Amino acid sequence: MATQQTRSLARFMMAPSVVLLFVWMIVPLAFTLWFSFQQYNIRDGFVGFSNYALFYSNPAFLQSILNTLAIVGSVLFITVVGGILLALLLDQPIWGQGIVRILVISPFFVMPPVAALVWKNMIMHPQYGVFADIARFFGGQPIDWFGQYPLTAIIIIVAWQWLPFATLILLTSLQSLDSEQKEAAEMDGAGFVSRFIYLTLPHMSRAITVVILIQTIFLLSVYAEILVTTNGGPGYASTNLPFLVYQKALLEFKIGQASAGGILAVILANIVAFFAMRAVGKNLDK
């Protein structure tokens, strides 16, 4: 057990890095909060909550919130379910197992703009894409993904990027399962489904909650994929909250409204993180 002196020494040694990290985070947040109460021309002075009211009354605001939640929820479902299935597959003794694992994990190392461009021009293109060739091969009509189903296309691209991360974490958790427990379950006559429901899945619950927490934080800030592929369109069909902030700041030069949107995004992220942390804490305490 650590004594009071060792705990105090540890806090003293950690203090410089904690203070630096706090300043690194609080200064941009403070400036964003300040600009959210100002006009673009700061000489126009304090305008109160009018920027928040204008941002909230924007017809794209509610749509951007719904799109943000749709992206987060859909990608989490795809990556968690897909990650569990891939982890179960990669845990099996197969030839070239190491190479297969590297290939499965490799999409995570592709930069988001590059991945979006590849999907846009090589896979989902309505004339030259892989999906179009497959549709024509089976006698179907190619789909204009970014024109007809823009949000679905964004979700597919982002899920493809984050699936390797979920697979890696869940595979690590799966391999930490005690082999004696699996052998005992097999000797007791438990089938694959029963072992998965009552043994494997509960063992992976902590890893699943960690995946959900980490991915949620990053998925709330999806931006590059939308900019490269749909630019938020058609209309506001694929505009999420970070992209709406970008539009207000760099396209319309409404810095005050963009700052207000940034503060709302921070509040939304903290609300989601709060509930995610509670879920993680419950699982880690088990």
C-alpha cells in the first residue's frame, strides 16, 4: 500500500504534465467560448446568446444532430458485431494466420481522406467503381451511393476504417480467455453457441465497453470523410455537427456561430462520454 508521502511525491511529479495538458486543452476551449459570444468583427462587442440562438435556429442544426447520432450508432453496431465475428474467426488456427491478421488490421492505418477518396473513386463510383461492376455483372443497375444514399455511404466508409481497431481489441480480449475454462465447458457438453453466450461474450464485455467508449469519442468528430465525398450534401443529408461548424466558420465566415456550435459539440460529446464512462465503470468493477 502506498503511503501518504509516496502519493504526495507521485502527485508532485505528475503535476507539470497535468498542468501543461490542462493549459493545452483549456486555452482553445476558452477562446472558443469567448468567440461564441462575439460577432465575427470583435469590435462589434458582446452579443450574448444570440449566436447560440442563430445556430440553433439553423435548419441544418437538427439534421446535423440526427446525422451525428446516426453515424455514431450505426458505426458502433457494425464495428462491435463485425469485430466480434472477425475476432472469433482470427482466433481459429488457420494457415497464414499472421498475414491474415495484418491484412485485417491494415485499414486502420489508412488516413481518413485517403480512405474516403479510395471508396469514392474506386469502390462506390456509379460508373467505374467495384460496386457498379458487381451490380452490372448480376444484371442490376449501379447505385449512385453519394447521391442517393450519402449518409449510408459515409457510415460504410467510417465503419471500414474502425472495424480493424475493434477487431484488434476484441481479439486480444478473446485470446486472454483461460483455455481451461473452454475445455471444461466442452467436457460439460456445451456447444459453440452456449460457450459463446455464457463464457466468451461475458469475458469480452470489458473490451466491448472500451471499444464503444474510445470509438464514440472519435466518431463524434467525423469530418474528413464527409468533406472529401459528399461535402455535406445533397442538401444537409450527410451534414453532421462538426461539418456544420466547419461550414459556418470557413465557408460563411460566421465565427461567432461556429464557436457556439463548437461549444454545443463539446457539450454533446461530454454527455455521451459521461454515459459511456458509467457503462465502462460498471463493467470494470465486475
